[in-house]
Amino acid sequence: MNGNSGIANYIVEIKESWKAMTIMIFGAFIITIIYLLLLRWITKPLLYVSLLAIFLFGVLGGGFLFMQKDEYPPESESYYYMVAGAAVVWVITFIYMVIICCQWKNIALGASVMEAAG
């Protein structure tokens, strides 16, 4: 093996850095175990909080746009854009909630599976 060849350089670098690689492997293993243990406790709360947060941000975002329409004269384009933006955000939020309600059992099952797998 010539010292200038590519594969020989890689082997030499692996021999020189085996301690750091070993530490990183064990560190990754420990972090994975901790993550899996935490996953048992935080899967369902994280899921339900995020579902609720998306709904609240949709409702509040539409409300913000609807309130911002008062900053513009009723004849301006910006007034209509604010009203249209609020309507679009509320419709998207409504569709989101319909999908969540229709898929609630599947979402709960998925959360239970993730919790059991953790």
C-alpha cells in the first residue's frame, strides 16, 4: 500500500481516530436510548398539543387578518385582500379540523403505536 493512495489514507485516518469514533458511537447509542425513553412519555402530549396549536394559529391568524382590514379604507384593494386572506385561512383551518375529526381514531392509534414502540 502506497502512502499516497486514497484507500490507504482512509485506513490511516480511521486508525488515528478510532477513539473519537468509539466515543461518538457510544454517545449516539446513549442519546438514542434517552430519546426512546422520552418518546414513551411525550408522544401523545406532543401530538395533541401540536394539533391544537395548528388549529389555534389558524383561527387566530384569520382573526388577525380580519381585524387588520379596519386599517384600510373599505374601497381599497388591501381591505379586500385582508378579508379574502382571513376567509382563506379560516377555510383551510376548517378543512384541517374536518380531516382531524375524520381521522381521529387513526391518529390516536398511531400515537399509541409510537408510544408502545418507544
